Amino acid sequence: MPRILMPPLVPLHPQMQLDNTAPLRDPGVVLRDDYLRPLAWSTRDLAQSSGVPAWLLRRIMKGAPLHAEEAFRLGVALRTSPFYWLALQARYDLWRFECELAQD
């Protein structure tokens, strides 16, 4: 099996910010467009590889939030960091909350 190069570790800091210049995307869209389509995987394929039920993967791709367990399982199956999925979700949730505040 080929060795996977890992990016450098980033220390957590209370004032940590995410790059706001990166396009904001729902984690389900990222999952579908950046991983399943290029790999030619179905939700069933990913479910078998990750242990996340196919029905839950379909819900996530339709906008339901993903949580720590799904992030961990996706990270293992797709060779990504679980933190990547959680950061995508957190950034998306914060944006939605800011939109709701702006409407009030």
C-alpha cells in the first residue's frame, strides 16, 4: 500500500479562523461532488466502506448536518481528516446562523 503523506499539524488556538476566501459549500455537496463522483462511488459503496448507513449519507447530501461519528468514518473511508468534515460543517452552520441574525 502506498504511503500517504500527511499535511503538517495545525495547533488549535482560541482565535483560530477558517479561510473565508474559500467558497462556502455544504459538506454534503463536497462529499458528493469532490469524492463520490470522481471515485464513481454510489452512496451504497461509501456506506459499505465507511459504516455510515446509506440513508444517512443521502440525508447529509441533501443538507442534513454531519456529526463527529460520521466525520470520523468518512475520514477513514476517504483518507481525509475527520476534522476536515467537522470544519466544513462548522463553517456552514456559522454562516447559516449569521444569515438568520441578519434577517432579524
